[in-house]
Amino acid sequence: VGLALALVLLVAAAAEAEHAGGHCRPVEAPADFPSGFPRLSDAEWGYRLGGWGGEREGQPPARRPVVFVHGNGRDASDWDEPGLSVRARFLAAGYRGQDMWALSYNGKGGTAFTACRTDNARNVPDLAVFLRAVLAYTGASRVDVVAHSLGVTLTRATLKAQPALAGKVGAFVAIAGPNHGTPLCLGWGARQVSCNELAPGSPFLRDLNGPEGLGEAPAGVRTLVVASTDRSDTFYPGPWASSPHLRGAQVLVLPRLGHDALRVAEAAVAGYLAFLQKP
């Protein structure tokens, strides 16, 4: 009996480890919020959720607030990189501090080799509580969401799990998201923690997309997909180039832009800024 139990435990541990690559406790990310903004806790790790955004309490937003959601292994600083700052370009387009918010949903990011990885399910509570906090703090009736890579499927999963919250989102920009999976989860990256969700045909993606893709673009939310068309985005090479597409969404196709460039390149930012500024 003892040997049989040991074998069962060994098999269970191996199964759990199959998609555990890169999952670790990240360092707490910086939190640059106004003093009146609530202190939110990470649902998995318990420390304060990081990010940036906002101005003093009571300052009305000039525009519908935008919430930026980063990709796997990254953090909110992705949207304010020196020389590539999306935040600065939104400011130049007329947005103010109270109109822009970014969440670090998995602690402080790192490099491709040092970052702690995560998946969608663990972070749905974090994004949900952050969206609600931004709505409450700004007094806005709705927010827009700009998401990149894993942030796209995380946003979709959050809005699907909480339909009332989906009604509080006006527009959604989905940049290079693994909406139909990535072949990296079939090869060298298959042990990454997110691959139990993002392998093509996974139960997570089948549930998220719904039968015949009927649940792809969040219901009632104006949606723009930003994607490449060739092998430039190495997450979706060749025949996988349409993986980021969502049924029912507008599509901004930008050839020869890689996975990160689709988020920060001039043509990309100008394209999704124009989409958000439409009445």
C-alpha cells in the first residue's frame, strides 16, 4: 500500500510539474498610486498589487479612463518605458494622469530568463478588483482596457467570469493575444505554467472562445485586435498569425512588427489611440 501511494503521489507531482515551468513568487512590484487609492492585495501572493496611475482624489477624468494590462513575465512599467512610453504618447494625445492606470498583476517583471511566469486563472481576481477600484476612484461609469499578450486572455477571462464588470468596459484593445493558442506551448515552452491554458485546443481556450467562436469578443464591448500577418511575431509564426484575431472584433493588421513592437511601435499606438478616441 505504501509503495502504491508513493507511486500515485509521484505521478500527481509529475502532472503538476508538467506545466509549472517559470512559476515562482515574484518580487513585489512598485505601486505609484495617489494616497487615496485603495491598497489592493494580490490574490495569490498576498502582497500589495503594484502599478501606476491617477491623480488626487476628486479630480474628474478628462476622458474615459484607460487601464493598461501587461503580458506574462512583465509589469506595469511596460507601458512607460523610456523612449517607448505609451503613457507619454497618451498624454500628448490629451489624456491626463487621472485617465491612465496600469496594473502589475504578477509582481515585478524581469527578463525572458529571470521573470516569474503566471497564467490567467490566478490573476482574474486581481484584474477584477483593480478595474472596480479605478471605476470607484475616478467616478467614471466605464473604463477602456488596453492589453498585451497574456493580458488579452486575462482581460477576456475576467470579463467572462464577471459579466457585470464587462458592462463597465467601453472599449477593449487586444494586442497580440494568444486567443487561439501559441505553438510555443507545443514545443520548447510547453512546460511554462501558462501552457496548460494556452496550448492550442486547450479546455481553457475552448471555454473562453465558446462554441464556434461565439464568445470571442466580449459582448457589448467595442473591440480592436492588433496583430501582425507574418513570422515577425514569433509567438504566432506562419499559419498561427491569425491566433490573436477575435470573432466580432475590428482588426488592425501591422506587417513586420514583432510581439513587443505591436504594443509600442508608432503605427500601433496611433492605431489604437484613434480607436479609443472614436465616439
